[in-house]
Amino acid sequence: MGSRSAHDFDWRDYDGVLFDLDGVITPTAELHEHAWAELFADYGFTQDDYLTYVDGKPRYDGVRSFLASRDVTLPEGDPGDAPGTGTVCAMGNRKNDVFNEILERDGIETFPGSQQTLELLAAIGVPSAIVSSSKNADTVLRAAGLRERFDVVIDGVVAADAGLPGKPAPAAYLLGAERLGVDPARTVVVEDATSGVAAGAAGNFAVVIGVDRGAGVDELLAHGATFVVGDLSELLDGPDAAGGDR
């Protein structure tokens, strides 16, 4: 199964790395949270709601999950529904519009530790891919100047076209490994959401690194993270850089 601890983790020991995007490579989780909060303002949406019901999930799954927490049921509707509040799909489409408005207005940066990790992987010849539930992954990567960095991007559009279930199912990560040409048993998954670490664990990947951007160390470990770090910069200098399991 590879390294079981941040103490002795070394990127060179693996054949490939699959990164979630939002909250791992870019701080888009903050933009998503703001968009969800605007969408669900009438329901008293909180950060705990974001982390529990929508973080890391495909958009319509997030709508459905949150509404269920408030005992609200809406018609499913159709992905072609106009943005609004009458159906699950309409609400999801409205959230997407709000997110893109925020992205266009504010732009997006890359977490410095994640940028340095990508540079290290390129230097040592370990291939990497993006596996994101978001249908905005391509737009976000371009806004961050990273689209050309990844030959393989499995996002919400690809998953929907392939009929794949969303995280915590491992299907998207398994497809990412297949397209990257690597064996899951020799591949690292990097996630900040509980649904994402659960997907990596279910896919029997070598190591599932949890990045704690607010989900909580214990929660990430409980859902399947091999170990948890606060930022990928902790793993930049090989085994001696990690301060231990968090």
C-alpha cells in the first residue's frame, strides 16, 4: 500500500498523482462556498452545511443533499432548466452562474505549496491529473494559468458524459488513473473533501492524502485519508519535511 505516514512519504515512490482541484490546487472552495451561500441564503446556509452536504460532490447532488437536510423536496428537473429555484437542476444551474460571476470578478490563484508540488512532480517525471466533481474545472484551470499543465482532466462534464457516479464513488478517480496510464495501487490521490478521500479509499489507491482546508483532520482520517497535512508544502522536501500525522 505504500507510505502509511507523512513521516516517510516521498513523491518519487509513486507512478502518478491524481489531484482534486477545488481546495487542493486552487482556493476555489472559498468561491464555491460563497456561491452556495448565496444560493441557499433563505435556508440559513452555514460553513458546516457546505462541508457536510455539498463539498466535493457534483453540483446537483449537492443541491439535493442540502435540501434534504432541511426536509425540502423539489422536482428533479432537467440539466437544461433555466437558472432558478423551482427544481434541483435549476438551483444547481443558478449556483453555477453565481460561481462564474465571482470567478470572473475576482480571478483565482494557485496555493503556493501546490504550485511548488506540481513543479517538483514535473521535475522528477511523475505524471499528474486533475479529478474534480466540478463542471467548471476547465474554466478554473485556465483562470489559474494551469490548463496546459494537465493532459488528463476528469471533471463533472467528463463524468456526466461517461455516466459515472460522483464522489464518494471511486469511478472518476479510477478513470483518471486509467487515462493517465497508471495503476491505482501505485498512485496517490490528493483531496480536501471527505467525499473525495472516501472515493480514493474506495478505489484502493496507494495513498490518499487529506489536505485539511476546514473539513478537519479527524473527519478526513475517518473517511479514508492515509494521513492529513495542512498544506502540500509540508511534503516538498521528502521524508524529513513532514511534521508527522496531523
